[in-house]
Amino acid sequence: MLGRAVRAHWGIENWLHWVLDVGFGKDASTVRKDYAPQNLSLLKKMVLNLVRPVPMMSLRMKRKATAWSDEERARVLGLEFI
């Protein structure tokens, strides 16, 4: 039972890191000064959590949809679009 719990935890960890590395290019980032890497990492995780609930779209398309459309961006952020 303990082994299953550990594997489940690492499965989640590996999946999150893979998404950040591949979807957001975390490993390719050249940001190195002061607190910028930590701040950017936190922002990427926040964006991932905001766009993840959108069904039937790849992460790439979710990010593009929110970047292209004010209505979609407002919906993802839980705001009313006027």
C-alpha cells in the first residue's frame, strides 16, 4: 500500500514537471537573475491551473485561445467580460 502511494505521488510529480517542461519550455528558460526564475515558475503553475479545466483541447491550444480572445481570457480568470 505504501509503494502504491509513493508511485502515485511520483506519477503526479512527473506529470506536472513534464507539462511544465514541454508545454511551457521551463528547461529552455534563460531567466536567471534575482527572483525572476521563482516568480516565472509560480506564474507558469498558476496559468496551468487556470487553463487545465478547459476540456478537449491541448495545452498549447488552450494557451493560444486565452491569448487571442478577451472573452476566453475573462472566462478562464472567472471575470465578467463587458
